[in-house]
Amino acid sequence: MTKVAWNTKELSVGQLAERSGVAVSALHFYEAKGLIKSRRTAGNQRRYHRDTLRRVAFIRLAQRIGIPLKTIKDALSELPDERTPTRADWARLSAAWRGELDDRIEQLQRLRDDLTDCIGCGCLSLDRCPVANPQDRLGDEGPGARRIDTQLCPPHTSGVPAGCAPETGCVSSPDGATFPAAS
């Protein structure tokens, strides 16, 4: 690994890739998506401000925990361009995701716990399906595995959950599964 001088203000794409541990192609992708930016030299080479290292680390961490790129881009757009983001900047951004992450954790725990149970696929081939999904009522809600599709209706504790239309809300089955109400 080539050591980049501590006082270097700009990094080439190769230096940024080497220092961040991210492939050059991924950096180009991030730039194309507006997550990071560079300037071009007279020879048309990319140069990244040193604080891009923190932004790339933030992007990678956010991706690892499942935050969509659009959400990451929106968060990064709130950061200042002309200075290295501070700990307070990062704390503010990550706090905004806390509820979403809590919901994801709950969904993953429910998936883990219910993986061997009926997933609401409508197959009616398991002995328990007529009990867990009588008359294939989940089939009336649409295609796919209704109980494990986290985009249909995330778990919630009060009010209308995120992801469900406020006008329809969600309904719960007797066994505690939550799914969108029929419209």
C-alpha cells in the first residue's frame, strides 16, 4: 500500500481506492450517482478532496446496514462541501435513520423466528397453512410471500406504520402477522 502524505489535500482515484479499500469502479459508480464528487485536472484526471475518504466510509457503512443509495445521497447532500464532516454531522445523519434501522431489526427478527412457519405464500401445501392462512386469505392481498415481504407493511407499535398507506392502514391476523388492509 502506498502511503499518502497526511497533508495531501487531494487524492487520485487510485489513491482513494487504495486508502478506502473500495474498487475504482465503485468510486466511479458513486460519483455517477452523485454520492461523491471530484474535479478534473487539465489532463482530465479525477481528483478527490481528502474528506471524500470519510464520505466513502459512510457510504459503505450505510450500504452494509441496508440503507438505500437514494437515502444515502439525500443524507450526504446535507453535508458541507468545503469542510470535512464532523462527528456531529455524522451523529445527526445516523440519528435520522434510527427508526428505520429499528424497524429493519424487528423485521429480521420476525423473519428469523417465523422462517419455519407459514410465510403466506398461498401454496396450501404445508399442514399448518389452513390454520395460519385459512381459505388462502393472504392470497387475496396479492402475489408473493405476504408475511416476509418487508416492503408491504413493516412492523409498528402505534399509528399507521411507515410504508402503509395512511388511508388503508394495516390489519393483524389472529397469530400476530401484520399485513396491509384490503383496499
